[in-house]
Amino acid sequence: MNTFGPPKMVLARGEGLRVTDVDGNTYVDFLGGIAVNTLGHAHPALLRAVSEQLATLGHVSNFFATTPQVELAERLLALTAPGVDGRVFFANSGAEANEAALKITRRTGRTHIVAMEDAFHGRTMGSLALTSKAAYREPFEPLPGHVTWVPYGDADALAAAVDDQTAAVVIEPLQGEAGVNVASTAFLQAAREITTQHGALLWLDEIQSGMGRTGHWLASHPAGITPDLVTLAKGLAGGIPIGACIGLGRAGSLLEPGNHGTTFGGNPVASAAALAVIDTILGEGLLENATAMGERLRSGLAADDRVSEVRGSGVLVGLTLTGPGAPAAPAVVAAAQDAGWIINATGPDRIRFAPPLVVSAAEVDAFVQAWPTLLDKAVHL
Ligand SMILES: *Cc1c(COP(=O)(O)O)cnc(C)c1O
């Protein structure tokens, strides 16, 4: 169905950051399947994990447990909130992880949710109900209701919106789809205090920002808070579909037998893929690499006057093109594609970069070197 508009090209193969289309043209992928290909394309560790698991046990349904699934739940709990009791529900995507979290919030006996302006939480009816963009939501109303939006990062507005009837506050620590807006640690800490005061759950949607992309396992880790719910997906299994809804403390036990389910969620192949991603991030020092390469990319991009602002953390980077003589963001994406680079526009003047965590200094430098020429060419498109 024509939900995505015409595809930009037809891709045939990939290795590392390089992808090749069906005509044999190659591109360097600075979008990584929208923050999904953590290890780049065709990483040997991911290939091995998926092949070995599929050859051993591919799928069994959730009537049964499998070793990779249990091990992944334990690893995710240890990475998310070491020493805190919790439980994990596995799904197949970000929106589904958020659906599980939304159902958990209803089990508090309350229905009111406070979400952020410019938030993106997915396209299913429940996660859509939390998404602030009216154009996404309105064609599908009525949606699950009782949602209030407050300006992202505004602790006073948040405090005013939350009361003793609030089930949860949902925040992306970095808003990816909005063009990479970063919440301050002070805002995340305030959100923790406000929700605790009112007995509401603090739910962090780390679907795009989590799993090492910011140089931390979770983008919220520098804030030093323990949330009640964390949702993960995108980069979690490096391209194999998976989502996870992590419930910490009492939030982990609000769903009871019969309350929720999934046929595929957390299947052994997807779980083995996620374990391989985690092991490779650790083994190849990819948190450190994400931090270093993100800084290198941001400072290189900011050097051009046409770039008015560069935002982000690690290898989730956004910029605004409103300096003198700046071209439109979609024209820059087109000029980049002509020159062999895949990047993404999140708005008329906003560009997003989400390269794999394995991106090298040479790849970043090559892009930074090409950047002024891409902007020149985009002006004439
Ligand atoms: C992509 C995204 C989702 C939705 O994930 P899907 O896998 O596309 O359903 C939800 N929340 C955030 C923050 C995202 O970036």
C-alpha cells in the first residue's frame, strides 16, 4: 500500500556502512535503517547468532520459554537498572512495546497520561494516542483518550499537568522523529520527582535513543534516575524485529496472566540477535565509539554557517538549516543521495543522522568533507 510514498531506491545488499542498490550504485548509510542497524549491515556476529539459533530452534510461541529469551531479559534488566527488580515483555516492534506499556499504565487503575509535545511513540492506535502530531492522529480518531501534552523539557508545565489521577508520564529522553531534541538531565530528574509525588509511573520511550546509540545504554542514564517503564526496539537486535517493554519494581507486575500476549514476541532468533548486539557493543567498545564519532560528526557539521544548530548525543544527531543561504532539508537529502550518502530530513529545515555504532572516523571525516559541497548542490536542486 502506498503508505510511504514512492521509495527513494531499491537496495540489494549491504556490508558495514555501505549499501548497494539494484543498479550497482553504492551509498554510505548515515541513517542505519532509522537508528536500527546498530552493527551496520551484515555484521558477522549477528549473522552467526541468527544462523546458529535458527538452525537450533527458530520459534516455539510463548507457551514455552527459551534460553535466549530468558538470558536477554536478564541482560536488559542488568543494563537498564542494575540491582533493581524487574520484568520484561517482548514484542516485535516499538509501537508494540509501547502498547504493552500503555496497557500496564491502565492497570494502575488510572487512565490519564501526560505526554510531550512533538513526541512520537508509533502508529498503532494506542501509541498514536500519545503522539502529539495532529496530522498523524486526527484521521484515526477516536483514539484511547485522556492524554495531555506539555512542552518538551518544561518541568513547570509537567508539574502543573500531573495530579493524583495521572497513570503515567511518557517521555522520549531524545526525541528522534522530531529532529533530535535532547531532554536535560534536570528535566528527567524533575519528571521522576513529580511522578513519584503523585504515585504516577515514569515511562521512558528509549526505542530510538536506547541500546547504546547515545554512548550510554540508555540516553536517560546520565540523569541517574530509575524509571518505572522503559520501552526499547529499533537498535535492540540490529535489524531483526524485536521490541521490549521493561517494567521495574511494581510496574513489572501490573500485567497478570491473560492481560496481554503475542505470538512472535521475543522469539529465540530475535532474542539471540539482541544478545549478539549487546555482546558486540561491549566487545568492540561501541559505546565509546558512539560518543567519539558523534562528537566528531557534530563539530564537523557545525562548521558550516548555513547550519544554525546541531543537537544530539552519540550517533543520534540532528541539525537545523536556517543560516544565511541554507538550502531546504529535503534538497540536502536528495543531493546527498546523488553523491552516495543516505541521510534523512525530519522536517523542512531539519536533518537527522543515525549511523551504525560501528561508524569509523574515516567515514565521519569523509562525510564532513563532503558536507559543504552537498549544501551548495542542494541550493540548486
Ligand atoms: C520508531 C519509534 C517508535 C515506533 O517503533 P516501530 O518499531 O516503528 O513501531 C516508537 N517510539 C519512538 C521513540 C520511536 O523512535
